[in-house]
Amino acid sequence: AQSVTQLGSHVSVSEGALVLLRCNYSSSVPPYLFWYVQYPNQGLQLLLKYTSAATLVKGINGFEAEFKKSETSFHLTKPSAHMSDAAEYFCAVSDPYSGGGADGLTFGKGTHLIIQP
Amino acid sequence: NAGVTQTPKFRVLKTGQSMTLLCAQDMNHEYMYWYRQDPGMGLRLIHYSVGEGTTAKGEVPDGYNVSRLKKQNFLLGLESAAPSQTSVYFCASSPDRVSNQPQHFGDGTRLSIL
């Protein structure tokens, strides 16, 4: 079974500072990994995904994430935070060889990003 | 280009009442999913469908039923609502079984059971 752990239910950074949201996964096979963002009262929007190509993945809105197999991590970063980045962020994992069992994403519990002016 | 549309957006029910949540997608996607989102829990898969006429259980299926009579629609039913089913429900779709395809989400249905 696969699982996702997001360290820190709330992360607060100053505007202009580095954003680092942590995600660790557990999977018996190399997984596909995703980061989604959720703004208040909205659905989830895909930020970026890792699908076994380049380990450094660039996404929308200046975000990027690096897949580190040895650390089973897929942390999300952004060099300079903007006020508009305040939202809930979810890391999710998918088993590329899933078949017969539950077919869907396994989500972490989310990290609420707070941007201080 | 609507993507994934959920109706209704809000609903308040009394314990024991029944209702159906509708999800419609206009992207011709084969796969559709229902998740529930609870504070501090992330999203958990309720049921999913791999094509018209098929359904399967996810992580938390108890108390819910689903149907996929048409490819574009995926219905989630609560036969006898319970307060524990108070949640935000999200529908999602994806084009095929290849797991690297991202899922497209609707804006959610906020359901309160009194």
C-alpha cells in the first residue's frame, strides 16, 4: 500500500521568502507523484507532476519539485513567495502499475501555506 | 470549456434523508472518481469508475452508492444520510488508466447533515 506524509499542517513564510513544503511517500514501486493546490472554496488544481522522467519538475506559478528516490521525498519549493500563493497544498501518489485494486490518487493530509506581509 | 461540473454546490440534509450528487465532465474521460475531503484528512477515495457501466469501491465506500450510466456522468448517492457524512465532496476525471495522467477536479459539493 502506498502512503503520503506531508510534514507540517501549517507553514508560514514572509512574502519574498523561500517556500518549502515537504512530502515523503511510501510505495513498493517507483510511483508517480503530484502536487495540487486548492484555493478557498475551489477544487484542486494541478501544480506539477513527476512521471519518471526528469527528477526536477517545474510547474505553474513558479513552483518546482525534486524527486529524490533515496530519500523517498518530493518536496515543493518556490524561490520567492507571493501573497497569492496562500492556499492549501496537497501531495499525492499514484501507483503506475495499479490494476484491479483501488485506482486513484492517495493524498497527503495537506499543508496550509500562510504568507506574511 | 466547463471541465468537471458538480451539482449542487451546497446542500443541507437531515439525518436519514437521501440525495444524489451529480458529476458531469465534457472531456470524454474514461475514468471518474468521487472523493471526500475532511479537515486534517486530505482527500479520500469513495468510489471510482473505469468506464461507462462500471463502478468500484475506494478507500471509504460505506454509506454511499454510485452509478455511471453515461460516460460523461458519475452519480454519488447517499441513501440514508448520517452526520458523519458531513464533508466536502469532490469529483474528478482522468483520460485513461495510465496513472501519470493528472486528475481534473470539480469545485466541490459542500454537504451538511444535521
